[in-house]
Amino acid sequence: MVRFENVGLRYGLGPEVLRDLTFRINPRSFQFLTGPSGAGKTSLLKLLYMSIRPTRGLITLFNYDIASLDSDDLAALRRRIGIVFQDFRLLDHMTTYENVALPFRVMGRDEASYRHEVIELLQWVGLGERMWALPPVLSGGEKQRAAIARAVIARPELLLADEPTGNVDPSLGQRLLRLFVELNKTGTAVVIATHDIALMDQFDARRLVLHEGRLHLYD
Amino acid sequence: MRGASCCTKAACICMIERDMSDHRHSRPSTPHLPRGALLQVESPIVPKDSISGRALVAVVAIMTFLASLTTGAVMLVRATASDWQSDVAREITVQLRTAPGRDAEAEVRRAADLVRAFPGISDVRVYSREESARLLEPWLGRGLVIDELPVPRLIVVKLDPGSGADLAALRKRLADNVRGATLDDHRSWVDRMRAMANSAVIAGILILGLMFAATVLSVTFATRGAMAANRTIVEVLHLIGARDRFIVGQFQRHFLLLGLKGGLIGGGAAILLFLILGSGATLFAGTAWADQFDALFGSFSIGWNGYIAILLQIALIAVIAALTSRRTVFQTLDGF
């Protein structure tokens, strides 16, 4: 599903922040991406969701070499990936319902065709009562769940989550982890970037540990 | 895989619902929605009303107003200068130098008859001695005894517009038949008037060019400013898989409407101002200042051409706002 071969990344003329990354992410797999702050977790996630391009090396996503794809093809690949941003990135002028429905809207689908699905998912994550609220009035946990709902609404084949439990209490963190695990059981490959060791200890999964720009795999 | 996920999602939902249920105080079994909530119109992807959007409308309105005033002023100067020029060119003057021992009145009559008989002449008016004296009043005062001065007698001749009177032949005929008669076709005045009118129009076009450049730059920067506030939207749309043309289309449409709104406010205000000034000149016609105003600016109407030019300006400025947003979105997308 995802293949990195000797991937390196530097910003501008600075030092390499990621060096010689070689690994695979298999379909239906579950992994934690961890490492100390500043180790490059967010940069690696950005490479995974094609927000930035590597300075060197080869990245293939869904068997496509991303260096050879045009913007339309990249957009089509991104639709197969769900992303939970650390800072949520909900659109403040849209209701929770509209934020979660956004992936369907950019696909050009009619509102009536996805309405039931969105409402069902919002209830699933406990936001049934808040679906017409605007993000500025949601609590941190509610925003987190709305962001997760938006990431999974289109049933992505790969889910990338950047510190998805960083803004919630441990109890809700456990429940969100459970949500990711269940999603993984339905066939979605999951990558959770976190430095919350307690969270990782709750679920036995592969760990990708970044340290000083290099990746260490613990299967 | 997608099919599989669809089949197993129901079971998954049940598990997650059980899991999430203790987190929620109560969960309705059916969606709890405000009445008619699902019938509400979806929010636009680019927010309709924002501080940066309102600022852009204000900038576009002010710049369109100023650009429209400049356009109107240039058209007014051009039309007025053209009127002055044609007025002067439609008139010629015959001068008769008087000399002691000559019957000036008889020579004036002969010259007038000769001119009147010439083709292409619509009106001939002989200035009497008193009228000639009145012409000199501003310089020499009242009570002037004109006989003591070598003041030429004047015949003002109106040309038939479009007839193309042969002034060279008329000049020759006058010189041959009336002693001391000369013809002034105001060519030097017309040339000066033409030069002045052309200078005024060129200066106006230069000012209009500068004004328009300032408008384009202001609208461009204001659009970029408004776009910067929407960068998060571009990023989110991009990362959830929106195609570039979808994102660009959303912003282009939004900024075209903002540009049109600002343009219509500014351009509309300018059109209203010209209409008020035009009708004001009509209402006050006959008063001393209105006559002076009329002499300087004619009817003070920019005409249909002027109004069409202002409407085109509004459309052009709206298109500039839309194209700037398009370019900025592409630049933002290139940065990802």
C-alpha cells in the first residue's frame, strides 16, 4: 500500500530531518508512529499524505510512484486517505455536519446521497446533538471527534492521525483508540502519530520509532 | 476492501456505539435535528461574509468610483474641447480696415453682399460701429469715439456645416473686390484649440491610466489579503482530495461576486453623481453660473459612451479580482 525506499527530506538548505527511510505499510495494518518531539513525525505524515515531496528516494502509494503523478491523480489518491490533523483544521464557518460531509462535497456528490451516512457517523462519534454547531463553540474533544469523523466518512483505505488523542482526557483517548482499532478491523490501514506511551501500551501494534531523523521498526 | 468495509460497518457501529455510549449522557435513537434543519442551504465553501471580504468590497468600491470619475472627466473634457473646436471652426470673420476718405459703410455692405452670395455660407452678420465700440469697452472704456481710432469693421460669417466652403477662393474674391478686406478663418485659434484639447485628452488618459493601474494594484493586493485569510480552506480542500480546478472555481466565483458587488457600488455611485450633475445643470439653466458652466462644460453629460465605459470598468475590475484569486490559489496550491 505504501512503500518508502531510501527517502530523505530536508527543508531548504537545512540539514536532513528525515534520512534513509525504508519501510512499508501494508493494507489493513495498524501502526503507531512515535518518537520524541521534533523527531520528524509530522514531516513523515506530510510525506504520507503528499503535502510535501521528498528530497530524495522513492515513495509509492497504492502502487503509484507519487513523483510521476499530476495534480488530478494526486487528488484522486488523497481521496483514498483520511487525515486527522493535530490542530483539527475544521472550517469555522461550516457546521459540524458540513465539515464532516466535506469530502463527499468535493467529490461532487449530491447532499441527499450522503446525508444519512453523515448523520449516522456523527451519532457514532457522539456528536449527534452538535451537528449544527459551528466549530468555534465545540469543546476540544468534540472538535477532535469531528475531525476524526471527517477523516473516516469516505471510508479511506489509509488513515493518518497526528496526535489524535492529544486534546482529550485519557478516558476519551481510550475510546478514540478503540474507534481506530474498529475502523482497522473494517479494512482501513491506520497510522497514528503519538508520543503517548500509555496509549500505545493499550494496543499491541507495530511501532515506527523516529529518532534523529532515522526510522526504527518494531514489529 | 471498500465493499468489505461497507458490510462490516453495521457491526462496527454497534460496537463503537456501545463503547461511546457511556461517554455521552444520552444519545437519541434518531437524529435530533432542528425542524427543517436538513432543508437549509449548504454553507458556501468560501465564507460569504468576512472582514477581509468586506474590506475588499470597500477597496473595489472606492477605486471603481475614482476610476469612473476619472473616465467621466476625460470623456467630458474630450467632448467639450471638441465642441469648442467645432464652434470656432464654423465661424469666420471678415475685417475691413477703414481709411480716411473712403465710404466704410458702402465697402462693408459690398463685402457682406459678396460673402452672402458665396456658396456654403449660412449667415452673415455685420457688426455696426456701436457694436464694434462695445467690443472694445472692456479695454478702452465707455463713450469711445470710434471714428478717431483705426478700428476695423467686422463681419461675422457662419459657415454651413458640411458644405466645405472654399475659404481660399472667398479670401481672394474679397481681396480683389473690396479694398482693405481680409478674411480670418480662426485657423490659429483652431490649431491652438486642437492642441489644447489634445493635451487635455492625453493628460486625462494618462491620469486614467495611472488611476486604473492604482485600481488594479489595490484590487490585486486586497484580493491577496482576503485570500490569505482563506489559506486554511485551500489547504483543507487540497488535503481531503479536492481537485485544483474545484478549489480554484470556488474562490474565483466568490471573488468575482465580491468584485462585482464593490464595482457596482462604486461605479453606481459615479453614474448617479454624473446623472445628478447633468440634471442639476438642466434645472438651473438660465442662471448666470449655469451659463458659465454650460459654456465651459457643455451639457455636463458623459453620454451613453461614458456610462458604457463605466459599466465595462465595473466588469473589468470584477474580472481582475476573480483572476487574482485564481492566480493566488494556484500559487498556494503550488506551495504544497
